[in-house]
Amino acid sequence: MIKFHNPEAKTAVEPTPYELSYDIRPNKGEDVTVGLLANGFPDSEVFIKKVGEAIQQRLPNIHIKFWNKGNAGVTANEKMLQEISESCQVAIAAYGH
């Protein structure tokens, strides 16, 4: 079993609530596509694929698509962002180390 450590610390800045949401749970994820984006750091693709596997275990009807920037030092290009936004209802980006 993989355990992940949350490195968040207390902060003096008031958190801003995240208001974008999409419920992927109905019908075990049917008709939902989740885009997973690895940032190009070593192990980021392995990590994001594990996230995809965990999502599919909980929601077996969900569709998962993967992207990898290939270089952590650059932003995702417009073509990639367009592909993700046009084909997915949800997107998750991950960092490797």
C-alpha cells in the first residue's frame, strides 16, 4: 500500500474556498472522463497513473485519460490544455520528485 504525506503547513493567509466541482460518483463514474496530467518530474507519471487506478477502483465505469508534459520546467502547451478541456469533465495535475 502506498501512503502519501501531505506537506501542507499552517499559514497566515486565509484560504480561498475552491468553488469548481463536478460530481463524478453517479453511476460509478459512467459518462465521466477524468484527465490526469503528469508534470514531467521523475515519477510524476507513475504517481498520476496510481491516482487513476485508485479512481477506477472506486468508480469502475469512469474513463481516464493521461497526459505528460515531459518537462517540469515548462507550462503545459495550449494544444495539450485544449485537448484536456475538450475531452474531460475533470482534470488532475500531479508533481513528481
